[in-house]
Amino acid sequence: MSHTADGRDWLAGLPALVEQMRERWKLRLGTPFHGGSCSWVAPAERPDGTRAVLKLTWPHPEARTEGAALRLWDGNGAVRVLEQDAELFALLLERVEPGTELGGADHLPADERLLMAADVLRRLWDADPAEATALGVGPVADTTATWADLAERQAARDWPPQLDTGLYRLAAELFRELPRSARREVLLHGDFNPGNLLAARRAPWLAIDAKPMTGDPAFDPWPLLEQVDDPFEHPDPHRVLRHRTALLADALGEDTDRVRAWSMARHVEYALWSVDEDDDLEDSIALLRQARTLADVAGL
């Protein structure tokens, strides 16, 4: 965020924005949380003693409809909105307590965490995608079309042979074809990773930090599958990925092949950006080797 002029301008105005929202919503604010990359988040308390969280986000397209999606979910699988200023990208949210992340629940087996997360995802997908569209939430096809264009440009560049550009071309095809061939459309979370699932009192787990889109539900699972623990660190990643994609697809009532295809495409998406920042290409080559494993699992 500090690398762009818009980001620096927003950061410069952040103290005044914090004070503006504190005064408007009559909040007592605590020490800000750490770890966010494009938002300022702090515990808050309303005049009636309600414990809340103030979230102020650097204005960017992915965050534009977060509040709209949260209002549509209305607490069903996700954190509730207490107040909102969409123009200022400001949200006052219910405080999720104890608030520990699913990603930190290492005492639970990975399969158990996947199934608990699947219950949350099913709840989120219950929302009406037509209502989301009416509120301005865009289709996943728009995002993946941009990724497809970038994948084709990256594939056309002159790379060393260790970088498997054929995976860029395959991902570009999937980014265009998978949204078109989806059998149904839902309101997607968009960034359903274990760090965005928090333990709560009113429900076992609640989702936060949505980047909402509408489209194929099989788009959503990959960050969860990848980060519940690292499947590529297991002695047999193929076996682990086959098992987990099948387990989660069954729990979600989705087609296993589509979950696997989206997983491969979304993993390649990481390498669309890394090659421009990766001086020796080692990280990007490793990402594409992992994507080849996913392609094998998907039969692609």
C-alpha cells in the first residue's frame, strides 16, 4: 500500500479518518490489531458497552462490496455489520470472540478443520447471488478474465526452460472456461483461507475479510485446502491433495473435478505476479512445480 501514491495518501489521512469514525459512532478504541496489509483494524466499544471492531480499508475494488456482502449474509456464517460508511470504506463489525483463527487450530486434524470450514462455506453460499449482483457485487468471470489475459502475456515471454509456461496457458483456458461452465452461481467469499475463519461464541466459526464475487462455488475452496496445512510438504502431495479435494467437494456437494481444476488455476495465479518480483525465479519455478502436481491430480 505504501508503494503507491494513492496508498501513501490514504495512510497520511488515516489518523484523521480514525478520529472521524470514532467520533461519529461514539467509540472507545483499543490498540490496533496487527497483520493486515491494506486495512486498519482495532477493537472498539460502543456507548452501550457492545464490543465491536472498527475496520478502515484502503479504497480498492476488492474491498468495495465487502460491507454489502456481509449485510446480505446477516451473520449466517460471517461476522455481522453494525455500522457502515461505504464511501469511506469504513465498517463497524461485531467482535468475534475468542477470535482465534482456524489456521492456528493445529491441535485439530486437518480433515476435521476442512469439514468445519465447509459448514461455514455452505452457509455463505445460501445467500441469493441475484441480490448480491443488485448490490454491486461483480462476477468472478470478470476477475478471472483479467487473470487469463495476464497468464497469456506471461506465457508469451521468454523464460528459462525451468519455468513451465504451459501451465500459464492451461490456467488461462481454465480462467475463461470454468466460470462459463458452472452449473450454479453463489455469492462467493473470495478469500476463504484459514486465517479468515475465527472461533466465535454464537457459532463455532465465522468468516471475515471477504472479497465477494458471484459465480462458481468451486472457486472458493482452494485457499483453505492449501493453507489448512501445506499439502506440498507431505511425503506424497498427490495423495494428500486427491484425498482433501475429494473430502471437501463431497462435504460441499460440489464436483471434485471442478474443485481440482480451480485449485490448479488459482495456484498458477500466484505465479502470475511472483515472476515480476522474483529475481532468480526460484519461488515462481517452485509455485509452478506445485501447480503441475495439482494439474496431475485434476487429470489436466
